[in-house]
Amino acid sequence: MGELFDKLEPLSTGQKEIKDALRNKNYEIVGLFGPTGTGKSLFSVIYGIDAVLSGEYKRFIISRPVVDVVTGKELTAVDLGEMYYKIAISYLRDILEGFIEWDKVEELIKTGKIVFADTHYLRGRTFDDSIIFLDDAQSIPPESSIEIMMRIGRNSRFIIAGDPVFQKPPGMERDGATVVREVLLGEENAKVVDLGLKDIVRPGAKRGIRLLIETRMRSRKLNDVERNVLDSARVHAPDADIITVVEFIDEKKTFNIQSENVPDAIIIVKEGYLGRLIGRGGERIEAIEADTGLRLRGVELTLDFKPLVRAIHPVSWIHRHIVDIDFAGPELAIKVYSDAFGAFVGQKGFHVKFLDAVMRKLMGVGVRAIEVEEERPRRRRG
């Protein structure tokens, strides 16, 4: 590769994996999936531009849907006319700010070495000697992503990036990024890089994601049981900033969860408000429990999901054996030390299935358990 890509320094483990995957020519297709601010677009665009500057490839094809954030409608080049290409150029300029002089990029555009391709009008085209980059794959149907893959010609590579959790269209269960990621996981000569919250390097992105999660939780439609808990909490803890309530009584029955550690519902509050919900000595939450006849637990909303898992999981001590919790693709991946993995998963997988059901109800994401076999550092005896 050329000097531009070589100088791009990874700032997280996930970004290092991106760079290694793009360097490896054995991967004809590279899929980058994760939240905004993790560098998916930056690394892909720098790689593509460097590839044409160095003469390794003749063209860098950029395809990215333009979506009206108000209506959710995807707009085409026909809908927008010249504005479509102005939007595409602005997107590219924002990414490249501070990395390369813009006049060099303009020259590549003028000479046809950088091409913007509308996702709707690719049928019948073939891209030889090209890097093809599809960004924001969550915003288009999976079939459109596959259609673009079919355009890959001789001596070409395909890079696809998307966010299957935070930026996918509301209410869409099987978005383009989720489905294509699943396809690529089993595809020969393809590499999937999953990026999580720990890979976010853009200033403000983590706060934005926390606020997005909070907004989604606040807009959840509550059932009668949840509404009853919320109404009672507002009476007994009026100064607690309650985000949502989620009950899982039926889920406990379905997965035969009988542990005394598991409440009937949890109350999610904004960070810093847990004490106001519980009350001094626990009198407030005890009053809510007496009022509703349910066992309840309060949890603060942060991007550290261990307290949330601890509040739900049937095994009270399991949190001490959790290595890490982060998003991987469309799921929350929970890494657990091998000596406690069986307890985490539970007999017939009921513990993790129960956790999965609750998290889908609360956040719209599933749970995947990953066994970690590394030995933990032993404590020194004093």
C-alpha cells in the first residue's frame, strides 16, 4: 500500500483488525460492522484512495445510500439530481479532513478514479481493477448489497460497512448489515470485523450512543404490568429519573427460572438516580414492591452492561466471572471465563436464553455467550 494508508494509525484493537484485514489480499471481501465512530468509513476510504494513488487499482467505487432522516425514505440520484453527488462529495470531504489535500481528491474525481455509484442503478455494470466500498449497508435491503457484490470483476475487492444495532431502520428486524454479515461469516475469502463500544474513537460518539439507547428505552411501549410499576415508582420515588421498566414474568416461566436472585422486573434509571429510586435503607423500592406485589430491582443506564446482566442473571455471583460485554454485530457478546461458563449458560442453555429474551425485550438486541479460556491473574498472597 501507499504512504497514506501506512500512516493511518489504529487507535483500538478493532481498528488494528480493520487495517490487517484490508492489507491481506487473500480477503476479496471485507465486512466491517459496528457503531458509528469506530473508523469503518475512515479506514475504508483511506485504503481505497491510497489504492488508486499508488496505481494498485484503477478505480475506487463508493456506493452509499442517501436516506431522509425524517421520512426514512432512501433517495436516489434521480430523486436528487445534482444534489446526490454534492451530498456524496460532502460525505467524502468530511471523512478525509486533515488526512489529504482536497485538491488531490478532486483530481481523482475529475479523472474518474473515484466514482460515486447509486445503489439503485448498478445492474448490468461490472467493476474491474477496482475497490468497491458500500457504506451504511444497514439502510438498504440485503439484496441490494448482494447485487453490488455481483458487480465485482477481475482484480477487484469489495468492502462493506454497516451498523446492525444503532443505525438500522427502526422496527426492521433483518436489516442489510445484519443479513450480509451472516452471509460473509461463512464465505470463503471473506473477512468479518466486528467493532464494539470499546472501538469508538470519535469524540462524542459514545455519549451519542448512550443517549440513543436511552431514547429507545424511553420510547418503549409498556405493558400493563410495566405501566403499573412505573406509576407506583413515580408516587414513591418522584425525584428518580426513570427511563423505563421491563418485566419478565412469563420469560421466567418459559425458561424455568426459579432463582430467588431474579426479580420480576427491573427499573432502569438515568445515571446518578439509583439512590433516589431505592431510598435510604431501601424504603422506596420496598414500597413500590408492596404496591405492585412484584420483586423489583433498579439499575442505572450506562455503557457498562455488567450491572444490568447482574440484575437479571439467575446466578448471583456470575458477574465476577464476566470478562467483557460489548456489541458484536447485532448482538451483545458476553465473554465469560471457562470455569464459570456452564453456570452462565445454564442447563439446556436456559440461563442465556432467558437473558437473551429479556435483552431483546428491553433493547432489541440478542445475547451471545463466548467462552474465554485464558487464565486470570492470580492474586498474590500477602
